[in-house]
Amino acid sequence: MAGMKLAQRNYYGKALADLAEKDPNVVVLDADLADSTKTSEFRKAAPERFIQIGIAEQNMIGVASGLAASGKTVFASTFAVFASGRCWEQIRQAVAYPKLNVKIVATHCGISVGEDGASHQALEDIAIMRALPNMTVISPADAYEAYSATMAIAEFNGPVYMRMGRSESLTVTPDDIPFVIGKASVLREGDDVTLVGTGQMVAFCIEAAAALLEEGIDAEVVNMSTIKPLDTDTLRTSLQKTGCLVTAEEHSVIGGLGSAVAEFLAQEMPTPLEMIGTKDTFGESGTPSQLFERYKLTPADIAEAAKRVLERKKELKR
């Protein structure tokens, strides 16, 4: 049900448990964090196909690549800072380069990791993974989409990086819609400005759109849950109506969703753009709500960015 607060990682665990019964070819690896990443649900369902590697993320990727090379569909999970940083070379050389069927699913991404602070708040993982050839990058909007995306990437042949948050967040998508890799969804239609969100920022875009409507501004909301490959067709269709946009991500504005969209706009349809995300900085310790305020990632910040970009659109027409 839309509007409930649920944790994405819990629904990743549910999906893995279902895959344990559905697909005997699936193997799951974890780096001593199974209770946090919720791969523990797969361990309960199929302990013979679960491997606890320990605090050895680089080795986990090596084992994952070997299993994938032997024909297995492999899920490898840990926290996002470790998945994207500590074992990047192994991912590049042993997964992306040979284009093996390894799904790197990371939890505890973004500023909403909260009190664990900068060392555990991955704000650059999308940029790191998006740069790798052959790598598909996914950031589901909510728990329901985390479930459907997990089922979809299990059937997809090739490397995938999927990021999820730690805390509960609002559900904004139906719980029974299959996930289509590379396809964005329009959650609210509008004519004045496009709000493109990824991860739990999609819910914030919906809140921002509601606030803007009270001021007479009709915002379209797009859920860009696949960041690579980017759904440029949906973007193009939306921008042909609105003529300006705001991107919103729980990630640095450098190299993430905003950068991916800007690359498309610069090459194909120059359009006024504002980016909501962290600004070339590390995080700090605090509650998720405190940190969203501190780093200007709230629905109110998205609404203000929408007003700024609307002014820029008006200036271009003068």
C-alpha cells in the first residue's frame, strides 16, 4: 500500500527468500553483515547456497565471479561504502570486464544512514559504478520496488549494482508491478516542471509536487529507478511538455543521477536544470531528518529548486 513506511532492505530479503524457492541456480554471498543486509532471509531458506565470506569484501567479489563463471546467478551484498569502494578493483577486473552474472546489492547508502556518520554514508557509489562499462545501476524508489527489482535482476544476464537505504521510507509504487530495467515511470503528470527522483528522493519529489500545486505550479514526477541505462525516452517526452527539470538524489551531484541527466541534456536537448544532492562533501553524524535538512535534500528544497528553474525557463523565453 502506497504511503506506508517500509525498509527497502527488508524487501530485498523477502525477494531473496522467494528466489531461493524459485531458482535453484541462485547463490548468495555476504561479508559478515547478513542480519543488516537481510541476506539472512536467503540463509534461512537455502543455507546450502549461502556463503558467509566474513569481513573480506574483495574476496567476496572474487568468489562471486568464480561462481558466476561456472554458471551461477550470484548476489553479493554488503554496505554501499564497502561494495563500491573497498572492492572496486575486483569488481572492475573480475565482474564488469568479463561481464559476469554478479548482482552487487548494497544497503546503507546515502545520507540517511544517519548516526553512523561520514565513514558509512556512501554518497559517491552511483558515480563509481556508473563509470564501469557493462554495469547496470539501479536505485529503487521504495521497498516494493526493491522487491520487484531484485526479482528482475535475477533474470537479467550481466553485472548489476543496486543500492538501497538503511532506514524506513515511504512507499510510492504499487506492490504488484514488475520492474523493467532501464524504464522510468511517471508517478504524477504535470505541465510546468519535471521532478526526476531516484531512491527515497522520489517520495520527496511527490511531496514537493503537492506543495508546488498549492502555489499554482503543476509538477510532473518521474521515478528514475534505473540510472544506467538512463531512460532518455521518458525524459524527452516529459521535457517536451515542461521545458525544465529538477533532479533529486541522496548522493553527490557529481557523477550521479543529476550528472547522467545533464550529459543527456547537453548532447540532445539543452534544458534548464537544477540538481538536488550533496555538494562535493562528506556527510556527518545525525538523524536522517537532521541530515536531510543540513544538506538541503528536503521536499521544500526540491520545491525551491523547481521555482528557480522555472524562472530560468521564463528568462530563456524573453
